[in-house]
Amino acid sequence: MKKLWKTLLVLGVAFSLVACSGNKTETSEKKETETETTEKTETPETPETPEAPDTNGTASSGDTIKIGALQDITGKTATLGKMIQAGAQYAIDEINAAGGVNGKKLELITRDTTGDVTEAINAFTLLATQDGVSAIIGPPVANIGLAIAPLSEQYNVPILGFAIDTAVLQNKDGVTYKNMFLFQPSDDQQGAIMAKYAINELNSKKIGAIYRSDNAYSLGLVDGFKSYLSESGSDAKIVQEVQFTATDTDFSTMLMKLMNAGADVIYAPNYTQELITIAQQARAVGYTGPIIMGLDAAPPFASLAGAASNNVIYINNITESEPKVAEIMEKYKAETGADATNKFFLGYDVVNILADTITEVGEDSVAIRDAVEKLTGYEGLTGIISINPENHQPQGLEMYIHEIKDGQSVMIKQYSAE
Amino acid sequence: MAIQLLLNGLAVGSVYALIATGFALIFSILKFSNFSHGALMTLSAFVGYFVSAGTGWSLIPVLIVSMLVGGLIGLFGEFVAFRRITKRNSATFYYFVSSITLGTFYESIVTIIVGAGYFVYPMFFSKPAIWIGNFVIQTSSVVMLGISAIVLIILVFVLQKTKMGRALRAVSYDRDTAYLMGIDVFKTISIAFFISGALGALAGVFLGIYNYTLTAQLGNLVVKGFIASVIGGLGSISGAVFGAVLLGLLETILIFFIGSGYAPVATFLIMILFLFIRPQGIAGKSVQEKA
Amino acid sequence: MQFYLSVLTLTLITIIGVAGVYVLTSLAGMFSLGQAAFMAIGAYASGILVVKLNWPFLPAAILAVLISVIIGFFVGLPTVKLRRDYISLVTLGFGEALTAILNQMTGLTGGAAGFSGFPKVISFPIVLVAAIICVILVAFFKKSKYGRQCIALKGDELAAKAMGINVPKVKMIAFLFSVALVSLSGVLYAFYVTYVDPTLFGWKLSGEWVIMNFFGGVSSLTGSILSAIILTALPEMLRFLSDFRMVFYAVVVLLVLNFKPAGLLGTWELTPKNVKKLFQKKKEGTHASSGK
């Protein structure tokens, strides 16, 4: 037995040495093809051409048009990624049932990031090289987006993503990454929308903020909120802020600190699970005022947090009062038994945008990229989307502000950051 | 405010104490750090969740069932991961690898069953908080503090006064001699794992109730138990309790005054400080590394 | 191809980390749950030097490893005289503290949003050369005076002390050597991937490295490297298994622990002499069986 192991090992090492030397030659080949591609970028190229030896079998020259989904299917943020994937698949099924695009069917190829940066890079490389996709539906998590953004420059596949941190779209010198796009309001815009509401509608003067200091999403929304407050010239200000981290259990001490500072509104831009705890503990320690939350307090938050969710105000990409949204929700529920959340509709809209674009310019990924950059006035379920070609963000995209009353979400107003 | 902080700190500290004692018990008997303890907590907390969501029972029966299951998970862990290692008298190294792997195993099972989502823990109390004059304390804190105190007192009594407790202490002191004295060593070790598992389950369910939600990441909180155990002295039960309460109080005070961001830095520095000035821990029982 | 190259490069970076843990765990018998934190120090320190202070890569990398070693010295100081359990708990606390610092010092580290903007100076050939050098260094260390003293104190600390080995000093040397290798792997990772964030360097990663070491063989460097390859590259090829691969991984390690306690290769090393012996024995074996 022991001997078997060792023999296997020796063979393995011998094999890997051969493989390594093989790899090296392939590396140099690789470099040549890379330089070729960079030279050729002026003339539109399909992404799979430079990878021709590898992608012969999967190239989209077949009878389907491939769209990649780089999503968190497992890991901490899987609930978000799975919803986007489900929405995208739903849209693709609809389109294919109606005959597809340009006579071809759409096909969704999902690669799991597992919520881990290293895995995400491998998954992205697979999509961009071997899978031969025309475009990629990007992840909703900033850290993953930040990791793949510099890498995306070396391929010619556009990534239509949802990570609201604008650093995903621009590098340190403020140059926009050519392939990265955002398809929901950025954190600056979302923070501004919430701040605007606090000042204009709630007439708040003293705001208390509670947020997670080890979470980029939370921090981005706080920054957006703060910069709107300081630019608006209003006398409302953040009187007290408290930060928590992943391993904190006791929010009551922090919430009391906000109450002691006389906060009339609490701003809590955090993940749903944390929001449930915060809402519960806030009500338990006697805070009855309004709590402003981000997208994460959208359904099913109200049903999960129970009575504590009353007087919670949140923003959403969609509103259930829109008949088409309600119809899809109902149908999806009937089909799968699961509830479609706002992330579902982000995925849904992006696939439809892609389908429209492909109808117009064909399935070439560079042509798609150029067309997406010029997108204006697309009427989706998540609002009227126009992409700003300068920064690749949606411009003036409105969000729906909801308030939870007696456990029910009520749409109050549509707001954009401008 | 000071009294308010004290109450919150004690409540948090009492849960840390449950984690730390479960950890210390195994350390005292087999002389290794059981890194699977966190994942055991998660697993048992989910058992508690499914039991109460499925049956609608009240708190006490849910706790009892969870503790029993937690104990059984402890027994299972001992059997699959540590029994043979102990029989071989292997080096601590093996326990370390074994416990980390066992933890990974439990954790991935939880992930497969429940996925990455979160679960809303059932609420056992009709009133979420109790007001005493100007002070407010969450009902869950009061219950946590009370039940933890009772359980820990029972544990100390069992260890000090019963035959089983004496056997446990004998095995932890010197396994071979205990064996020669006619103690069934493996039965005793099993008992220790059962108790440790039950304590971990109790801590897990409490954390679920206190947080109102439950995820597969709950087990990460075990770090607090480890740190408390170092402050209190590795392997000392009473030290673990003191260390945990101290840690709970310190954290609450730190969160209030400097915020939670740097709290791990502060606890690390305190841990290092203790190692420098009092390496044997608060309890002062120094465990020698045996040859 | 790009994909396989990327997996291979990341595997080689892991091998450097695992070689570092090998020195600490397999040779000196200490287990750290904070080695990943030193990987973080390597990545962030070199990143800050290059991106924020415009240092050239090489001196920045060297200084980053040096900084890790200095910090490692202070972390190791209170623990080397104590039971070996303390080092795992203290390094665990250190890892938590470091994550908090990386999250808080937003101006310098980018906080929770991570540190981006690393120039991509690292490519596969550089990593390959670095990995080979590191493995050779570790192999030499194992044969050196300190390496043998490490093995002695791993087996029996009291006896080692009685033999006149300066136990705390040897422990410290092993710890710092390990820190240097691990932080180098952090530097390489950062400048290959061009992005790091604090969540990458948790104690789970450190624990995984220890398991890899064990899985390959209790004190076999060959085994450790081999298992690093198997356990990093294989899951990558088996992406479709997703959640189940961790269960699989754990069950295999538990089986090995219970039934093959020396790990896959025990103490066997891949040296020309051993390979020769292996094939000779094999020949004899086949002769014997054919003779029957």
C-alpha cells in the first residue's frame, strides 16, 4: 500500500514536470496571442478568436448565443447571486419561448464565485476565455467586482454588474474600465436618495447611523449619505454613528448610544440579517422612531422582522404596485415556490437589455459593449435606464421609497439622486 | 448608563462563559484546543431552530432537546475524530488537525442543509424587553444570564461533589493513573464530550435567540470563547467563566466608548498582556506540557 | 489555457504558504491559526509601499517580508516559552486583531472595500522560480542544525531541553522562518491577483494549510507539497461539486487520521536515493511474486 502511494507520487511528479515544461511553451505562445489581440482591438473581434485552440468546441458560432453569469451561488452572499441568476434565467426562458434572438436561442452559463475573490477570478477567467460568452452578468458584491475589474481590461467581454461601489467601474486614476458597467443606482446615488428623503420628508435634524465597518457595501452607503447631507446645505446632521463588525452580537449598547445622542432618525444601511437584529433590538430598547434602510429591507424583511419592522423606510429597485412586476412575482412563485426579490428583477432587466442589444448589433461582444455604453431610455422594471458613457453608471435612475406600516410595504415616492 | 453597560456586559459574558467552559472542559481532560466547538454550536443552534419551528414548543423544552442533541454530537465527534488518536496516545498535533477537520465537516453539513441564507429564530418572549426604572434590559439577556448561571453552578457542583466529577478530574490530572485506579477512562472522556457538546448547544441556541437570526457563520463566535479561555487559564473551568465575564464586560465598555471596530485589537492586547504578566491565567492553574 | 495557468500559479503560491506552515507545524510541532494574517501583512505592506509610496517592487517585497518577521517576533515572544497550544490561540487572536486594523485604517488599506491598484508584476514564471527556491530553502532548513533541533523538540520538548537545545530560541527561529515564507506568498498573491481584502486572510485559511500539511505526511515536505497541489487544484477542477467538496475533503482527512495516522507519505521524501530504492524494492517485489 505504502509502495503504491510512493510509486504513484513519483509518476505524478514526473508527469507534472512534463506538464510544467509543456505549460511553459504554451505560456510563451499565450503571450504572443495576447499581443496579437491588443494590436487587433481596433477592429472588433469576437472574444473567442484569440483563444481559438481552446474554445473550438464551445465557441458561440453555434446555434445558441451564450451569456455568462458570474454569481455567488454558494457562500455568504449566495442569496443575492442566486436571485440574479434566477431572474436572468427567467428572462432567457421568456425570450427563447418567443423565438430567441436573431433566430438563435440564448443560453445562460453560470459560474460560481463562491463569494471568494480567488475563486471568482478563476470563474471569470473561465467565462471570458473558454466559455465563449458574448457578455457577462456581473456579481452584486463589491469585493468580487473590485477583484475582476482590472482583470477585465485584458479581455473583450462586457460585464454588466450590480456592485454599487463606483470603484468597481473606475481605476485609481479615475479612468473608466472599458468593460465594467453598473445597472442599478450606485452607492453614492442610493445614499443620496435616502438622505434626501430623511431631510425632505421626515424633516430630520439629528440622525444616528449604525453600520458595519468591515463591509464595503455598508460603508459605501454611509459615504453617499454623508456627502449628500454636507452638499445639501441642510442643517440636518449625523449626531452619532456607531460601527459594528461581523462577530458582534449585542447591538443594544450601540443603539442606546444613538438614542442618548437624541437621534430622531436612525440610518442603518446593512444586510438583511443584521437589519432584523437591529430592528428587533432597537424596538426592544425603546426606540420607536423611523429607521431608514437600504435595499435589504425589501420583502421578505417585513415578514421576518414582524412588528419591529413598522416605521422602517427603505428604498427598492422595483415596486410591487407595478402590474408587470406583480405578475412575474406571482408566476415565479407558482412555478418554484420561491419569492422573487429585487435582485431577481435586476437580472431580468439586464438579460432583456442584452437581448435588445444583440438584436441590434449582433452577438459580437465588442459591438455589444459599444452599444451598452450608449444605452438610453431603456424602460425596464427597475426603472428607466440610461448609461452615462463617461462613468458607465446609470444616470438619474429612480428608486422607489417604501414605508412599512402594520407589516405591509407601502410605496411612497419615486426618487432619483439628482 | 454604567449599570446599563454592566447588565449588557454580563449578559454577553454569560454566553461567552458557556462557550469557554465547553472548550475548557475538553482542554482539561485531553489537553488540546477543540476547534470544532464553534461548528458544533452552529449545528446545535440549527437543531434548536428546527425543533422549535417544527413543534412550536416553549423555550425550556427546546433548550433541553438541543442540549441533548448537542451532547450526542459531542459524543459522535469524540468517536470519529478523537477516540483512536487518544488510544494511540498521539501527539497534540493530531488533535489539532482532527478538531479543525471535524469543524469543517460539521460546517459544510450545515451549509449543505440550510444553504447560505439566514433563518429568523422563533421568539420565545411576549415582551422583548423589561424596564426597571430607567434601565432597560432585553428579556433574552435576563433569561440567558439566569439559565447560564444555573447551568454553570450545576456544572461546578457536579465536578466538585459527585463521583463522576471526581473521575473527570482524575482523568484530567493523570490519565494513566486514573486508569490504574479503576476509572473507566473512555467512559469519562465521553462524558466530558457530552457535557461540552450540551454547553455548546446551549450557547448556540442562546446566540440565535439573542441575535433573532441564525446563519451558518454563527460558529465564528467561538473565538470569544477561546480568548476567554486564554485569559482565564487554559483548561481551568472557573478561569474560563471569569475570563468570559471579563471579556463580555470589556467588550461592552469598549463598544460604548471606542466603537466595535478596534475591539478585537483591544482584546488581543489584553490577551497578550495576560500571557506576559500571568501566563497561568486568572485561575492560576498552570498546565505543564507533558513529555 | 489562461484558466489552467491561473489555477497553476495560485497553486504554486499556496505551495509557498504551505511550505511555510510545514516548517512551523511539521518540523517544530507548533500550530498557528494566524499564519494567514502574516500573508496579509506581506500583501498589504508591499502594496502600500508600491502603490502609495511609489517604491519599486523588489525592495518593497523585501521590506514587506522583513516587516512581517518583525511583527512575528513580537507575536511569538510571549508564546515560545509556553505550551504549544498557546501559539495557536495567540495567533488566532492576532489574526482577528489584524483584520480589525485592516478594516479600520481605511486611508491606508482601503478598509473593507479592499486594496486594489497593485501593478501586475507577478506572472507564472516568477512564481514558479520563487516556489522552487522556497522549497529548496525549506529542504535545506530541515537538514540544518535548527531543522534537526526542531524535529527533536517536536517529539519531546523536555528531552530536547535536557539535551541542551535552547527550546524557545529554536521555536522562535522556526516561527519566523515560517512567517517569512507565508508573507512572501502574500506578496506574490497580491501582485498576481492585483486585489486583496481583509476577508481573504481569516483563520480558516491558516487551519486549511495545517490540514494540507498533515494530509501529505506527518513530516514529509514532499507530501505537504503534493497535498497542496491535490487539495487546491483538484477542487478547482471539480467546481461542480461546490458545497459537497468540503464534506468530501473533511471525510478523507478524518479517514486518513483514523486509519493512516502518518499521513499519505509519512516521513518519506522525494530524493534521488529514495526513488532508486523504491524502484529497486519494487523489482524485488515483482521477482518474488513471479517466483511463487
